[in-house]
Amino acid sequence: MMKIINSIQNGIRLGIEQAKEVKEADIELSSIHQYDYTAEDRGRLYRADNLSLMKKLINDGFSGKIKTIYIDPPFFSKTKYNAGLNIEYKSEKRLIKYKAYEDGIDDSLESYISFMAARLILMRELLSDDGTIWVHIDWHSSHYIRLLLDEIFGDKRFINEIIWKYKSGGSSKKRFSRKHDSIFIYSKTDRYKLSIPKEKSYNRNLKPYKFKGVKEYEDDYGWYTLVNMKDVWSIDMVGRTSKERNGYATQKPLELLERIIEVSSDEGDLCADFFCGSGSFLEASDKLNRKWIGCDNEKLALSISKKRMGDNLSNFRFYKKTGEGGEVGKLEFSHKGINISENDKKLMVCKLTKFIPNINMENVSPKDKDLIETIIRYEPFSLVKYIMVDNDYSGDFRPEIVIGKADEDIKFFSKGNIKFILVDIFGNEYEYEIN
């Protein structure tokens, strides 16, 4: 018992020191939104260490500005999570596994606590006085995180523990099936916003009570009243056949995140997810007309998030670390231009002619390595996820076009220098310029 207590105490102490000492990340603008630059940006997506990013946001004046913070951080499960990626090879669809991330800082509880403590301290600084933070966790570390949140936000600032109940996953003969996660809700003050929706509560025997002053309703199932929503939410996981599914490990359903955003914020409010993964919270925020900040440090996660938000016509900018360019690989485009007299434009017709990927094979599942090596050699275009084009490149990449097929002609009006960024299915980016 004392060993655990000491680990928690030391972890909190180290986390406080990290939060004080962290330097802001060196991040440069690299916008990937291709639809409407005249409108105000709806969101900001960062590839960065979230601790450094939060320090930068604080220095940039974001303290007390975020209405809703949702995080789905490491659970201290020490599990390696894979993404399921679809490849079409020889006219057949193949599913391969690629390491998405490892859920664990190291084997030490003290390191995990210090990692979480440092980040939660800065999140508290960014949270508005009427805001809430939602920390999504499971049985591996919920007991530790609850103590940590009590320490950082104060036990009086605890609002709810939401139980998210689902049906997916495996089971064991040695224990009851683990079919829920916990989401802890905390605030900075007692002035937080939380709009509790109503839900149906069916009467016993499904018959009317006929109590004085109690309004009752009937549907095909039976009689019910409307009550404040309970703290147990039954929402299905993203199933294998769901249109939402993007193959990313630990993807959360939009229905769950939309409910969190709707009850805790209003249109135009700023929401944030500093462990955004494949971008479910960002898509939900954008759909509900909130401004948003998303951050992750994994290339695969960010490639899915960028494509996802682009497909939804979201107006956002993507930021990454200074000096972080494209992967070392080979990329070539054929191109021909037709001069147009109006505004000195030139109609460009370009096509991808060579692509030699640079893949970290250590992250590929052993059983899939031979297949990937064969595809790299004979059909590398099968590994292309999408191609972005900036038709007036001047230092900050702002694409005019995004296409999802490598064998198509790309047609656009050139306004100056041209830059392509190709993204493969593993999240690697490759750059090519035409001057």
C-alpha cells in the first residue's frame, strides 16, 4: 500500500515540476485546409507534444478560454494498439495491421502519474471558469486518475462519473465481462455549464401511474415519464461495419462525443482534445458549430484526422514542428501547362508518375511484411491515401486540391510555384515542388 501511495505522491511532485519547466513547442504554420480561406478558421490541428503545445497556448493568451476539454489519454494498460488499414492489391482488398501507438509511458506507475499530472495541471489553466473537463479512462487506471483529479481540481469540483456501457469486446471465464469505461467530469468553479437532457424512464409494468402533477407518455413499448439523464450511457462502439469506422485503434463513437459537447458548451465555444487520435471529437465539435483545438503526436492519427476533417469541409489549419518535412522517399509528377491570358493563369495537368515509399517496417505486423514489401516493389500507388496540391506555394502549404486516387490526372489553375504533398496509408508525407 505504501509503495503505491509513494508512487502517486512522487508522480504528482514530478508532474508539477514538468508543468513548470516545460518549454513551448517550436511549431510553424502548415495549413492543409483547401476549401475556404476567407472564412475564420474553425479549428486548429497540431502535430506536437501536447505538454509543450499547452504551454504555448497559455503563452499565446488561451488561459481560461476553453469551454470543454475532453481527453482519451493512455489508460496505463501497457497494450500495443494496431490500426487496421485497407490496401487494394491485384484488385483485392487486403487488411493489414500497423502499430498505432503503445498505451503506456513505461512500466512505472510513478512515470504514468507524473505524465498525466503535468498535462492536467496545464489543462486546468486553459479551462474556462464556466467550463468542464471530461477525462475518459477505464479500469486500468481510473482509481489513480480520480485521486489525481481530486488533487489538481479539488474534490469539491468533481461533478460526475459517467459510465459508458457498450457491448463490443471479448470476455473471460475467470471474471465478469468488462463492458464499460469511466468518464470523470470536473470543473474549475461552481459556475460550470451543464445542460442535462431528459430521457425516458419506463413505469413499472409499463402502465400509467396516474400520479397528480406527473406528466406521462406512451410509446409502442409502454408508459413512461421524462427524467434527467442518468450517469450510465448505453452507446454502441464503432462497429466493424459502421460507416464511421476508420480502422484506428480505440476510435470512439460520434454519438458519445456529440452528447458531451452538446451538454457542456454552446455554438461558437472553444473545445479541445489534446489526445485527439483519429479526430472523432474534432469532427463532433465541427459538426456542432464549435471552434476546436486538436493535438496528437502520431503521424497515422494525424493523417486520418486531416483527411476526415477535409472530407467534412471543415475550415481548419494544421500546425507541425519546425523543420519537420516530408519523408525521405521518391516522388515525381509529370506536368504540362496551357497558358491562359486572364490574370496570367496557367491550366496545369499533372499526374503521379513515380512513388517509392519509405515505410518503417518495424511497425508493420510480421505476417504482413512480405505483402507490404511486394507492394512497395510492384504496386506502390496502392499505398497512396491522398494527394494535396498547393497551386500558389510561397512557404506555408495551403492546398487548393485534395484527391484520393493516385492514377488520376490532377487539373488546376497555377498561380505560381506548385507543391504536392502525398500522404500514404501509414501517415507518412512526401513532398514534391514544381517551380
